[in-house]
Amino acid sequence: MIDKQHIIDRFISYVTIDTESDPNSDTTPSTEKQWDLAHLLVKELTAIGMKDVSIDHNAYIMATLPSNVDHEVPVIGFVSHFDTSPDFTGANVKPQIIKNYNGKDIVLNEKEGIILSPDLFDDLLQYKGQTLITTDGTTLLGADDKAGITEIVSAMEYLIQHPEIKHGDIRVGFTPDEEIGRGAHKFDVEKFGAEWAYTMDGSQIGELEYENFNAAGATVKVKGKIVHPGYAKGKMINSMYIATEFINSLPMLETPEHTENYQGFFHLASVQGTVEETVLKYIIRDHNMAHFEARKEAMLQVTFDLNTQYEREVVTIEIKDQYFNMKEKIEPVMHIVDIAEEAMIALNIKPIIKPIRGGTDGSQLSFMGLPCPNIFAGGHNFHGRYEYVPVESMIQATKVICKIAELVALKK
């Protein structure tokens, strides 16, 4: 039996440490404060009895649970990240524990009138009668991905305390800077030494994912010409108007707020503009590689058309690929997904196999030689004040890790 209060206490000890990452930093980790949780995790892994516990100069943590069987078993791994998103503050997190949730509105912050309501977030109704951990409405919670870390550490601790559960060598890895797309950049796959791994970084209970977006970022710069507005006729070129033409030339219904499932999108993430220059920041996403390439080509075509229209180079664009769909690397080894699915079914958890509408360390790790599907960690509404996690989902995810380890040891 996995102790519920122990899970709660461990999770809260992690989320009350601020580990927000910074996309504008060029260090690894991108913020000094990520070291605070990293050092705590090293101490905790050592204390529960893990072996080969290490942390490198970039704060990547690895440890081993040695095999307790006398036959050859594939080395598997479990990976989570300890940074939180810069989209919303992770400083001074004050978790609230809602016991025996009644299915009604949860007042996160009475003073600010902030309410977590099933009228807007109907997933809440799945968890009636369970224990929820929420924010106080002023910060994110950090279940993404401190729930995953909680589950991995708790599973290793449980396996150490219950040697009757047979397993092979298990490697665990914790990374910085996943939220800014760098979590796998300096991950030493050879040192990790696993045949495959699982990221514990999904959302609702049952999620099992081995497909993600192909992703690119685009920076569009529009050049204008500023002159005195009182004498501007025939002279001024307002870059913001041209930027608006660029924006409106892309399909207006192919944006995040109008797409779902396998539908890709163009997402205008930021606009900074003056008459003289406007800069547009886009992200481009699609599960299908041909469609992904077509999206990039469409942006290049809009750039060409505007420059042709204005008979000068008023628009420049730089497109950089960020990551690719891990499906390509997972399908040849689908047994690793099948094992996770079997583990969930054995625990009476209904597997929800669907594409990730985002990225994951698992994508980059898969292309680095470590096939790495993604498993639920239990949290909802990531990156904002309405984030919450059911404790029972964290317990179930912990059990899934243990069951996967057991199944791998049983299979030939």
C-alpha cells in the first residue's frame, strides 16, 4: 500500500521550491534556483537507498535501482523535469488540499475572486470524492512536472522496501529546463544506459502518448520607414500595417484556439512593433511531417509575396526546427508502449492513447537514441493559476511505474 500522506508531503516539499526556468538565459540550468530542488533530490535519492546517484555540472540527476533478479532484464528508465514554466510565476507556491472533493466550485482565492469551477474545467468532475491539491490562485502549482518526480521517487522507494517485487536495473533521470525546450539538450543518453525509458509528464490519469508535434519557431521581421507624420504622404512605410498583412495572410482557423487532436496550427506568440520595425514570433506545429513542411513553406511564400508587392525586402523570416514527432522512433519498438498499456490495465486504469499537442523531453530523447513514450503524472491545467492534481492519480502513476518494472522482469 502506497502511503497517501507520504505522497502529499513529498509533492508539497517539491512544489514549494521555486524552480521557474528562463528562456532568456544561456546557462544550464537557466536559473540558479533550480539547483535548490536538484540538490534536495540528490539527498533524497541517496536517503531512500538508490545507487550511483550523480549530479553533473548542468544539474542533470541520475540514479540506479539495481536489479533483484538473477536473469538478464533490459535496463529501463523513468525521466521527469524539475523546472516549472516561465508562463506564470512559481514563486511562493501555497498549495491547498481539498479533501473529498464535492464536485462544486473551489474558491482558490476569496480576496481576488479566483474560482476553480467544473463549469469551465469539467475534468474536475472525474475526481469527485478524491483529494485535490490546488494553488491559492496567485501562482502555478508545479505538478508539471513535480508530480512526475514525486511518483518516480516514491516508486523507487516502494520497490526498495518491497524486494518481493522483482525487477531489473532501473535508471531514473531528472532534468532542468524542459519548459523552455532544453530539457534533453545535455542529457547523457550513453551514461544513462537504458534500453528505453518513460517520461512521467502527462496529464490526466490513463494518458499514454507516443506521438507529438513536429515543431519549429519562426521570427518575422518587418522593416518600415519613419518620417514626421505631418509630412508622411508617399514617404512613410508603417511596418505594423505590413505585419498585419502577414498575420492575415495565414489561415485564421489554423490557430491553437480553433484546432484539436491531430490538427496543426500557426501560433502568433508575440508582437513587438513600431513604425520602423515590427517583430512577430510564431511557433509552427503539426503531427504530420508533410503538413509541417507545408506550413513552413506557406510562411516563406507570404514573405515572398509581400516583398514582391512592396517591390523591396520589407519582410525577412528565420525558421528553426525545434523537435520532431517521436512516433517515428517509437513505432519500431512498440512493445515498450504495449508494456505500459498492460501495466495500466492490470491496475484497472483505462489507457488513453492519444497524441501530445505539444512537446516533451521524450521526443528529443527518442531521437537521441532513447525511445521514450510519455505516461500520465496526474496534473491538470498546467502553466497557470488553475493547475491542480488529484492525489489518487499520483498514487496510481506510482503504481504504474512499479508494475512496468515488474512486467519487464517477467517478460523474455
